[in-house]
Amino acid sequence: MGQGGSGRCSYIKFQICFRYPSSVPKMDIARFRHLFGPVRNNTPSEKKAALSLIHNVWRPSSQYKFPWRTIGGRRRRCQFEWIQKYPNLVYSHAEDALYCLPCTLFSGHTTKGGTATRGVLAAKPFRDWKDATEKFAAHFDGIRRYHSDSGIPFLAILVKH
């Protein structure tokens, strides 16, 4: 998906396989994001890879121990409740970060409203645990055009398969 040329893609696949330790789940969103990037051309192979990720992406259990980090002078960490409240949030064990699955797969996808922008939760990892609830509310419930635009092709793939 974002990389061209079969030789380059093979090299990247080889590189990604060894980029993360074996403790990182095979279907961690970070592996996919680095290997493919967003769906651009809507080809059958892109759709197949996206559908595979949608159905098989690694998600932490409720007993998962998220790592602590110091942010703003306080120890903070990702909360399982956020993932429960916003089912499109996907946690990356490799990056200790959250991503919005539809935005990661389809932001940058051209729709009637234009091209969706790629930012935090799509192309960049979200790690600002301090202001997480406000940022998630703005992303999922606000008037963010790129999230709603990313959801259109996301739902289309799910409906067709």
C-alpha cells in the first residue's frame, strides 16, 4: 500500500519483520502502518491487506499492563477504558501509542469533501495521555472532516466483505 515496486516492497517487508522484537504482536498496528501506509489506490491487494488488519488487528485484553510514562511531571499511561469507549482506537504495543483504525487505513483518501489530512491518530502516534479524553472526543465526536471521510471507505470495505 504506500510503497511501490516489488523489489522495494520485498526489502521493506524483510526490514519490518526484523524491526520489532518477537514480543510485539504480529498484527500490531505499527507493523502494518510502517509496511503499507494508508490505502491509496483502492486495489484488490490494498483492500485485502486492509480487511485483514480490520479483522485481525491486535488489541490488548482488559488485563494488559500499559507502560507508565512521565508527562507534565506526572506518571500517566494509556487506559483500557478509552479503547472500550472508542472501538476504532487501536493500541500499538510496539509504540505505546493509540491510532484510529479508519484514519490510519484511509486518511489521505480522496472523497467528495476533498482529501483527508493525516495527523495524530492516523499517521502519527497518539501518546498525550494527559489530554486524551478531550482529544478523543474532538476526533470521534467533533466536526473533524478527515475522520468522517476516512470512515466512508472503511465501512465500504466492511459492507462488501
